[in-house]
Amino acid sequence: MLLEEYLQEIQNEENTNEIAVMTAVTLGMLTVSAFDAFKDFMSKAARQCFALQGSDRSKCMIKMRMEGTKRLIAELEKKKSLCGKTRNAGKCIIKMTEKINKQKEKLKMYMQQFNVITGKE
């Protein structure tokens, strides 16, 4: 009886590890495309702002960061809706929510920086 219980416990641990790996891979696939789109947007933004000088360049870059971060949040929200198709939907939702909240904090920071530069603070 003990041997059967031990073998069952090992099988459960293997399944848990497999689920953890699959969840990590799925999360990675969901977020990579969103962050790649963000990087592409920011490269274009840098080229647009390059011709400007001084505070105008700073304003331009912060505006672009805010716009890019908003787009990234929207893309992560879309990807979060795909979590229901994963093996561990709860963990996927938690991780995606953490990533979204981190980007929302960055957006607040960019907004504060913009307000300081434009004198609206």
C-alpha cells in the first residue's frame, strides 16, 4: 500500500512539473509578441523624435512612451483573455495581471514625467 501511494505521489509531482513548464512556455509565448510590438513602436518613435531638440525631444519621447505603454497594456489584456485555453488558467491570469499592473505603474510614471516637463504639475 505504501509503495502504491509513493508511486502515485511521484506521478502527481511529475504532472505538476509538466504543468508548470507548459504554463511558463505559454506565458512566454503570450507576452513575447506584445513586447516585440512595443519595441517596434518605440524604435519608430525614437526616429520620429530624433529631429527635435531639447525639451521638445523629451516631450516627444515621453508621449511616445505613454502611447506605446497604452498599446502594450491593451495587447497584454487581449493575451490575458487567451489564458482560459491554457492548462493552468488561474496561474496564467495571475501572471498576466502582474505584467499589466507593472505596465500601468510605468504609464503613471511617464504621465508624471510629462506633467513635470510641460509644467502641469
